[in-house]
Amino acid sequence: MSVLKILVWKTSEPVGDPDVEVKMPSSMARWVPRMMMFVPRKTKEELWGADADFDAIFANIEQMMSEAAAGGSSEVLDVKTKDAHVKVLIEK
């Protein structure tokens, strides 16, 4: 089974252990869009921009995760801001 992993550093560079580490079985990926409603709009805009279309991003998330997992460990997203660094990975 593959795992969705989200790593967050409170610095702009991913140095040392992450400040936050989230692991979720890929089978739970369908819940990600619902969980995004708990992320404040301002935070989403700061990380991804005001025009990020999360409906489009998550429309086929299960398929995207399956394809990424088929290739082994895969980095899906890497977001860097002046105050944080976020990486989203799929691991087998």
C-alpha cells in the first residue's frame, strides 16, 4: 500500500527533520479535498496563489496517486515560501 506524506518545515529550506509530518494511506486520498476546507483561505492563497483551482487539482487525485505510487517513491508537490517549505510525496 502506498502512503501520502506531507512534510512541513518552518523555514524556506527543508533542513533537518520537518516540523510537521503527516502520513496517510493512499486509500484515504479521496478525503483530501474535504480536509482542505479546514485550511484557512489566506493560507491557501499564500501557499498556492489566489487563483489555485483545488477542484481541478483533486478531481482525479486517486488516479494521480495510483500512477505516482506505481513508479515507486515520487515527489508530487514542492512549495516554498519565505516562511515555510512544504513537500508532498507518495511512498510505497
